[in-house]
Amino acid sequence: MSTSTAAETQLALVIVSWNSSGLLADSIGAFRASSAAGDASTEVIVVDNASDDDSAGTARSAGADTVITNPLN
């Protein structure tokens, strides 16, 4: 996994999520694998909009660099 500071990031992925727990780990993993194949430094940001399926927790477990939780969708 290639992570970096914001000043060094070559690719950033922002995912806006609402009850997407089942898709987040695969999406983040695919992005990391693809960017690693190109030797690109990355940052993953997930914005969770009041999910009730632990999307924020899943994003953290899957390696998101930043998880922002909003109280409303």
C-alpha cells in the first residue's frame, strides 16, 4: 500500500458513502492495487453521510486515510 502526505499525493480518491459498507473494502482495495501497479502515491478519503451500516468503520478498516462522518444524508 502506497500512502503519503497530501503534498506528495499523486492520486486521491474521494468516496461519498451512504450505507455502502458492503462495497467500500473492495473499492478501496482496487484503487490501492491499481495505483500501486503504477507506483503512484495515494490518499483515500471517505465521506460518510449518516450511514447506519457502519460504513465509516468499514472504511477505516479498509485503510481509508481520512474518514469524515456527517450527521445527515
